Amino acid sequence: MKVLLTGDSIIARCEGFSEPHLNADLKRNWPTLKIINTAVSGINSGAFFARLSELVLTQDQCDAIVILLGTNDLATHKQVPIEQFKRNMQLIASAIVCLYWPKKVVLISPPAVDEDKQHVRSNKLVASYAKKVEEVSEEYGFHYINLFHEMIKRGNLAELCHGQKDDGLHFGATGYELLSELVLEELKQIEKDSQL
């Protein structure tokens, strides 16, 4: 299986690896998985849409595409209004369905944060932006991973959100372990469905 991973720094960061941490975790658990990763740290939904051709449309066709956006849209110092964020996600979704059958698209909510360290994002804000990602997923028939909910459920956000930057947002090993587990589950489902 070949997958295109894209979005913001949560997908892009290497965290000490020679490739994005998520790539490394996914390949460790699925050695034959081929990955293209076009994620860009700091990108928001509007900038992503503006660069959609480069980040998605001109990339090799894959068996699935996984997108995580919203982390930068909801940051209070550069916030994209929530309805504009939803419109951006709809624009991205409608452009992607030209290439990808909806059942091969996975949207991921922005992640929960450790509010003790993260001062421009709150979990209340994350929850509201995550809801918009869920609405767009439902509207287009995409797979949806509620990363926010899974992190809250898992608890210990201080550990999940503890990466090299130690800023209460960017993950280290524990956060990526959870994210890769959730992504693998969806990819296995996509692979299974394509064999029916």
C-alpha cells in the first residue's frame, strides 16, 4: 500500500529521526508501506489549499491520503475564523475527491494540547475546530480520526504532548505512538475495503 501523508507540523516533524516521526512509526508497524509525506510545519488550511497542487494533486497517486489540519488555524495569535476554516476544509475536500475516492481519504482532527505549556491553543478551541473537521468528513464520506478525543481519553496530555520543543503541542514518542496506531487502523480498513 502507498499512502500520502500531509498537513501541518504534527505530520511533518522528525523529532530526532531522519524522516518524519509518523513515517518511521508507520513503517515499523507495516514494513511494506510506501509513504509520501508533503506536510509543512506552520501551514494552515488556507495556505494548504493555495498549495494543494504541489502538496497533493501533482504527487504520485496513492492508495490513501491522510490529512491533518487545524492546529495552526485555531492558534489565537493567528486564528482563522472557525467558519472560514470549515469552508477551507470543504474546498480542500472537493478538490481531493477529483483524485481520491472518498473512502480512501482520512481526515484527522487537530490534537489536544497540554494547556500548562501551550498558551495560544486551548482544548476548548481544539474541540470546536475538531468538530468542523468531523462535519466535513461526514459531508464527503471520508474516514475521520478524532485525535483530540483519543488523546483526552488516553489522558496524561503532559506526556502525549511532550516532544523536543516541549511546548505542550508537538509530540514525542508517546504521542506519535498513539497517532500511528490510529492511522494504521484506518489504512488497514481502507486496504480491506479495496479488496472486497
